[in-house]
Amino acid sequence: MKINLDKYIIDDRIFDVKFSCDLSLCKGACCTIQGTEGAPLLEKEINIIKHLLPKVMKYIPENHKEVLSREGFYYRHDNNYAVSTYNDNECVFSFYNEEGIAKCAFQTAYYNREIEFKKPVSCYMFPIRVYGKKRNILRYEKITECNDALDKGVMEDKTVFEFLKQPIIDEFGIDFYKTAKEKFLNKTKV
């Protein structure tokens, strides 16, 4: 079934920019960007995270646990919610693995089959950010920490849209993905 994409505002760069994460080079920098606010949170994610937090605490470093204890895991800013950070850069849910790569406590617990929540949608969809009360505005967010992902995307000939196929399907559905691919991506590859 085709989806009417007219109700969406979709940044063309999602279909044009080549992108594929290279964790071996960036070391999970999107989880530890210095001097930034935490990742956006949906209001519905707050209760999910609150419920699952005890199951992921074993992955969270002590200094991040101190922030969680003192400030909680989220804050409200301009009627929006965001994940708390440690030292205004590291997500409180992040930790470093043996290779020095920042990982998400929720995603790790998900892959270990301990929980069914992957991680906040803003993290799962990154570098696409979803905006608007109807969550109908999709933008590509370029950060210098992802320059290696741009190079790898060119080598693999993979766009942001292709790289985020599964998160897009999980968030918007397979019909949205197929319709957007047919309308925007296939047109650009002709």
C-alpha cells in the first residue's frame, strides 16, 4: 500500500548524502559530542526508560550513575525532553567498550536479549532527526564527528536513507520506506 508523502517534509539530503557509520574510526562520537544537549526524547519514551533503567544499570559507568542519581535521566527544555549528559557531552546511557567505542546501555541490553527497547528513537534514527508535533518533518543533521561515515558512505555507495533502512521501517513502516524509496531514491539513481 502506497503512503501519501505529501504530509511529510523530508530533507532531500537524506536521499543524496552518502553515509555509513564507521565506529572503528568515530568511536561512537554521536553519543559523546562535547558541549551539546542530550539526545531528544519522546514523552512516551520516558516511562519506558524509567521502567527499564534497572535492567541496564549494569552497563552504566559509576560517574554516569551519579548524574542519574543527582539529576535523573532526562530534562525538559523549551517543552521538549532530552537525555541527561555527563559533563555536558557524554550521554548518561553511554559507556565505553574494550575498544574504546562509546556504546548505548539500552542497545547493548537489547542485543543481549535482556530488553525489547532498542534505544531512544532520536538515537536510532541518527543522523535523521524527526521534528514536528505530528513527527512529519525529517531532516539530515550533519556533524563533523560523522565525517568518516560520509567517506565510508561514498565507498559503499549508500545514502543516509539506505543506511537507516531498518530504523525508518521501524518508525514509519515498510510502506513509508518503499514509497519514499520509489519517489526519491530511485529517481536520484537513474
